[in-house]
Amino acid sequence: MTNQKRTRKFEFGNGDFGGSGEFRFRFPEDMTREDFEKMFSERMQYLHKRYTKGTDEYFDRKSKKENLKPLSIRVKPHTKEFYKKHSMLSPRDVLEMYENFNNGSEAFINSLIEDEKQLEKELTEVQEKLHNAKLFREKLSEMEPQSDVLTDEDNLIELQSHYENSEIKSIGNETSIGKAQSDIVRDIQIYNTLDVSFWNNQYLVLTVYTNAQPIVYYFKNEYSKEDISEIIEHVKEFCGESDIDFRTLENSDI
């Protein structure tokens, strides 16, 4: 047996309003009265705006009101409360909108068709604008000058080529200032470093007594210049206290 969701039926007719026929709606059984009243109120507000804005060209509103039968409605207490506290429309407004719709359904449908055509036209214009904007961005990117700044990958390849026997250690945003400072100082101590050189504000080279250069620290392009300066200042201060030469150099071959 298929597991179909049970529904319950809401029925109300416009016979009490002086019209003919009935409305029948089926909704999920778990729909509360509050949900139904909210949906009904939103729909009535939409229809109210629709017919107060554009029905003059289809209906003679004055004559319609004159043709409406006097209201004589037996309303339950909860319905009265709904109209009084929650609905922006009166029973008369509901009756008038239904009569307009019932008598002018063809005009109403035609108006929806016109709206659909207008929306399709606007959608086509928007799609064309988006397409032109995409082409403009692509053309603009082709015209942008190439940056002189080498990528981290290019720089690391150059460093590894120049310092063949050295370990290249990268420092990026994942490394805090404190950790970078402690790591560099620890390596300086471990390798009994003789000289520390800071090249081009981007990489640090440790030189030991055998003139070997075991460690090269490379600062990635993403790393803040202010953070690099703070790290280098700390290393320079440590070298001064430890009688280790510290040099800042520019225009290397790398």
C-alpha cells in the first residue's frame, strides 16, 4: 500500500454571499487553522492589490457594486475574529473580488498572459546584460599587465636551485610570529651558526663555521611585511646578544 499523506477538505461557498457555486480546497491534514488563515490572508491581499490597481479597464466597478446582493452572512465566531484581527479585507471586499474574478476571468487570464510575456522580455534583457558583462570581464583580464612579482612556487624553485645543499623552510600565514621567531632561533643554536643573512626582505640564510648554509627560511608572498619585520628584528637582537653576525642584503642573484 502506498504511503499517501492524508488530507482534509475545506469547503465554503459563495451562496451565502449572494453568488453561486462552491470552492473546495484540499490541504495536508497537519495544516493548522493558523496556517490556513495566514495563507488565505496573503492571497486575499494579493488579489486586492491586483484588482484595485488594474480592473477599471475590464469592469465598471460602480455598476458591479450596485449589482451585488445585500450581504446576509452567518459567520462563526472564529471567522469574525479572523476578519476583525487578521484580515486587511472585509467580507464585502472578498465578495467583490470574487465577483470580479468570476465575471472577468477571461480578462484576468489575458492579463496574466501579458504579464508573462513582459517578464520573458525582461528576463531576456537581463541575460543579455549578464552575457555582455562576462565578455567585458574576460576582455579586461586579457588587457591587465603581467605582474612582476614571482609566485611562491617560482621563488622556491630558484632558491632550491641556488642553495642545492640547503633545506628550504617556508613561512606562511599558518605560522604565527612567535613560532617563526622560536623556530629560527632554535636552528641558529642547533647549527652553531656563524652568520645570518636576510636577503631582499624575503628569505633568511644561516651560514655555519664550515661556510655551509644548512637552512634557508623563505617568507611567502602572503606573509605580512610588518610581521616579517618583527621576526627579523627579534632574530637580529638574538644574534647581537650571541656574537653572531647579522646582515641585511639586497639585489642577490635570486
